[in-house]
Amino acid sequence: MPVNPQTDIDAYSKDAVKRYCRAAWGVESGADVPAVTDLRPEYSGALMNHVLYLQNLGDRAHVSKQLIPYLAAVSERHKVLLSFGKWGIGHRAPPPDVQRPFVEAAVEVRGDWEKLRKIIDISEESDPQRIKDLVTEYTLLEKRAMHRKSLG
């Protein structure tokens, strides 16, 4: 159950990736790391697993640079269950009380992903432009709310 994941490390901030790769691996880029750092090729063929992917709608950069390219690469889209959250602007994870029901439901269904699809909030959206529109709508609403709050 990834939450706002890096699906391709080299699509993240170049400086941050370079610092991480140097510190952790002694290399310059994710492509040089002796581990999988780009999940797109891994999920472009037959999938051996299912994925319950949680994504904050307020994380515009991750949606455009990580989620959308990942979804475009996934060959068996029906095995990736996507749930959008509204956890604030930026790269924010849901609080534990939001994550817990997802984990409990996934354990409860014992691999029956069709049942899981029915008991938790799953998005059937896969159109990149519509996903970007959802991000824009949420971001605007959140910024308006923050502005009103700052006015007292």
C-alpha cells in the first residue's frame, strides 16, 4: 500500500536524488543504483501482485511526475486500486486513522480485490487530464479555505 510514492526516483527533485544516491549508494543517479528505482518497467508486464495506491490530491508534483506516468505504464490496470485523499497541499501522507481502515480492509478480504473495491473508496479514474483536473479543483478549494482562515 504505497502512499504518495516515488515510482521513478529520477523524476523527483534532481538535487535531492543526487544527494540521496551519493549518500546511500555512492552513485550519481537512480539509474546507477543497484536496485529498482523506476517501477514503470516492473509494472508494464504481467503483474504478480495487486497494488492499493493512496495519493494525496494536494500533491500536484507527485500526481504529474509519479502517478500519471506509472498508471500509463501499468499493463494490468485492474490490479491497481487507486484511492485519492484530501490531506492538504503538498507531499502529505494521510494520518494513521485514515490509513488504518485501508490496511484493515485489505487484510480482511484475504486477496479478494473485487470485494476490497466495494468496501473502500476506490477511484476508477485513469484519464490523466481528469486526474489533473481533480488535483486542480481540490487545490483551489484548499487554497481558498486557507485564505478565508487567514482573514479570521
